[in-house]
Amino acid sequence: MSTSIKSAKMEEFVPLQQGGRVSRFLAPMMVFVLFIVIWELLCRYFDVKEYLVPAPSRILDAFKQHWGSLATDTLVTSSEALGGFMLANVISIMVAVLFSSSSMAMRSFYPYMIALKSVPIIAIAPLLVIWFGYGPTGKVIMSAIIAFFPLVVNATLGLSRVDPDALTLMHSLSATRLEIMVKLRLPNAMPYILSALKISSSLSVVGAIVAELTGAKQGLGFTIIMASYNIDTPLLFCAIILASGIGITFFGLISMVEATLGNRFSIRS
């Protein structure tokens, strides 16, 4: 009797769960479609000038007209953002391990990280152009700089906030510092790290775009500058939309990784 009741409840719960997942994607899509329709109608009804706010249909025409160059620019910006994101990951984890292992190192270097974070990112971009030229190196470094801070702060927090009883147990078992780091601190820090990765993945795109705005020969930032100079607002909107798409894609991929690792590290999306 109790078993049949439980199975019935489970059968009722599964469709609700599936419906929740569907509505999770369907609701934003409906809002997006409604927004586009209203935007198009307002532009046509009020005869809004194209150089001010182009209609979605005109932006679509610009996509079709410039799809080749836009695809190349999107690939360039994506590769720069991905390179900066990966570089920031490696450096931030190394710094976080150092900070969690040595309070002296944290007291010595943490103020300089705050100072770097306090400098407006647009002020650093011209220096990177002078030092590394118009190639991708400066863009990757800029992307890494802006993505670095949230990662190192969250990773340090996660590596430091371990259960004292678990730490005592590891010491009683004569575990080495490396074993404690790998078997206790890193698993404990994974929820913190993955949460920071979702933020930094989007910030890495911002860093790449900012660097391209300062000086570049290709990329979405370069397209944004050229389109603004030529007052080509539809093309400007195309570049902005694609830049947002890169950030959303990066965020979505990290969210998928977080969901995959959720059971193992007790992560809740």
C-alpha cells in the first residue's frame, strides 16, 4: 500500500519536474519574442530613424550582409576571451593555494590585488597596446586581468573554509599538505570556484572587448568602433548582440559543468 502511494507520488512529481524545466526555457523565449515584436512595431509606427534605433528586421539584414566578417570577429573575440579565462583560472588557483597555505603571503600580496582591482580597466588597455601591440596577446592578458579577481577571492575562501574536525582527522592520519589540499581543501572549494567561474566567464568577454576597443585590427570590439565611426547602427547592434551571445554561451557552459558536478560536490544551481 505504502509502496504504491510512493510510486504514485513519484509519477506525479516527474512530469512537474519536466514541466518546470520546459518552462524555464520557454518563458524567457516568449518574453524575447514579445520584446522583438514590440520593438519592431514601435520603430515602424513612430518611424524611428535607423541611426538612432534600428528595427530588428534591419538588424537581421545587417547580419545577412556582414555575416562573414561578423563570424570572423566573433571567433577572434571568443578565442581571446577563452584564452584570458583559462589564463586567469590557472593563475588564480595557484595564488589561492598560496594564500590558503600561507597567511603571511596573503597579508603581503592581497593589498596589491585590491589596488589592481581598483584601477579602471579601461586605463590599463592603452598600456597593453603599447607593450604588446595590436595582436591577441594584449587582449588575452586584459581578459585574464578582469576575470582574475573573482576567481582568486572565491577560491581562497573555499580553500580556507574547511571543517576543523576534518582537518584534525587528516593531521591525525599523518596526511601531507599535498594530500590535504587534494583530498580536503580542493573538493571543499569546488562550489566556490564554480560560482566564481560563472561570473568570470562573462567578465573575460568584457575584458577582450575593452581591449579591442582600445586598439585592434579585428574582433567585435573593433567592429563596434568602426560601426560607431560610420554611424552604422544596425552593424553596431549586431556586434553587441554577438558579444552578449559569447558571454551567455560561456556562462551556460560553466552552468552545465556545475550541474554535472553538483551531486559529487553538493553544489546547488
